[in-house]
Amino acid sequence: MKFKIDDKIFEKFPELNIGVVAAKGIDNMGLSEEVVNKLRAHEKEIRDNFEKGTLSENPKINAWRKAYSLFGAKPKKYKCSVENLYRMILDGIELKPINKVVDIYNYISIKHIVPVGGDNIDNVDGDIILKFAKGSETFRELNSDSDTNPKEGEVVYADDNEVLCRRWNWRECEKSKMTEKTENVALVVEGLAPLTKEDVRLILDELSGLVSKFCGGEITKFILNKDNTEADI
């Protein structure tokens, strides 16, 4: 299986760096109190230091608002994953523990103000690619039982058969969701400027370290960008 980024993506986002952690043979059963405590502590830090009214002015959030506008998604209507998490937290909502690997990547996401997500690769058909949608692909949103189509030109993750995540990191799919029984995953750290390749590398190291500590497994990691557009998972 390969993880790829279509060359056309770099025509609009030349400074993009996507960090990938492939973790195989993990134990994702149960919850980690330590990871949940990390989430709670950082939620408090966010509430103490951020306000919803000025959140869009944060350079890391603003970069994603500009990116969404570039592929035709109105940022006031569609929020990137990390902005959505921050807004929930600032509304007083505690992030619900899901399972160890999801809780870990949510923690990394809010700590570094960076979109982080992933897929159960046992349920992926063929390769994973980040590309512009044709509009004819199918997508089944998480916890949904009906299919929709992405908009033409929308940035999506897709496998050989369908879309895995719409509007880059806005909505994940039902098909490759990670559960307690998941054993093999690919996690992504999505870096737009002002995040540099080195920033992504450091976040990737932290993410992979936490997955190794709490879930075990065999872990590999790599960074994709305009100079390295694909890798074997």
C-alpha cells in the first residue's frame, strides 16, 4: 500500500508537508487515563488562553482558512478539524474519549494547533491519495448510512474506491474509522506554513512516541512534500 499526494496539490500548496505515522499491530483496546488527562489539561490551557472571537487570527488557524478558500470551501461555513476542536473546547465541551489512538491524535492536534487524523488501513482499498476530487467519487460520512459526493475541485483523501475524508480534514468516513479492535493505522499530521518541515518532523516524533508508548506496535514515519510525493506504508 502506498500513501501519495497528487502533484497538482503542490501547484496550490507548494509548502505543504504531510507527516505520516504507520503503526501496525497496535493494541487499541480500552482507554488510557494518562492520555485523557493530557486532553483535559490542554483543554483548560486553551480556555485560559484563547477566545472564539479572535481564533481565526491565529496564524495556524488562518492558514487553513486560506487553504479552504483556495479550493472553494467557505471557511466561515466549513472549519478545518483543529479549528472545530478548539471551538468545541471554547464552548465548554470536553472532548469525548474514543479510544487510545484517536485520543492521542486529538491531543497532539490541540497541543500543536495542527490537523491530525487517520485511517484503519485494513479497511482501505488500494492506496491512499490526497488529491482534488473529480466530484463523481462517493463518500460515506462517519456514523452515516448514506453516500454523498464531494464537490469538484475539493481536496480529499481517497482510496481506490471512495473518499476517506472530505474537504481535506473536515469530515472523516465511516469505512476506515478507528475502533478499539483496530490493529493497523496510518495517521497524518498536516502542515501548512507557518509550520515548517522541521516542525512537522518534531510533531511526528511526539505522535509516534505516544502511539508506541500506549498502543505498542511496529511504527514507521515519513514526511511527504513536493520533493517526496509518495511512500510505502
